[in-house]
Amino acid sequence: MKDFFMAALPWICMGLLLAIFFARSAHKKKEKDKPENYGTEGMCLGMCFGTALGTALGNNTGIGISVGMLLGLAIGSSITKQK
């Protein structure tokens, strides 16, 4: 069971990430006056930290990248950009 979960986790995280990303971009087209956020920057930093942690904690780079991007998007989306 654990082997299946560890094999499927990157695909599940990437699916969730793409679903959130496309839903936000479709919603963004409707509202132009809404303040911007750091979602893209959070994904980039999350991918970097996920790669580092995945490599350091057992050579699970794929899982580290996908979980890092998902957490980075969640954290970056909650921070609004100042104009």
C-alpha cells in the first residue's frame, strides 16, 4: 500500500496543482481589478525547496518537487502584491 501511495503521490499533486492553476487563471480573466498575488513565485520557490528536501531526505526528488510546488502555490496565493 505504501509503495502504491508513494508512486501515485506525484501524479496526484501535479493534477491538483494544474487544476488549481487553470481554475485561478480562468477566474482571473473575469476579474481584472482584483489584486495580484505571488502564486507563480511561490511555485518556483516551492519547487526549489522541494527538490532540496526530497534529495536530502531519501532521494525522493519527484515527490519533493510536486509537494513543494503545491505548498508554494498555496502559500504564494495567500500573499497579495502591494501596488
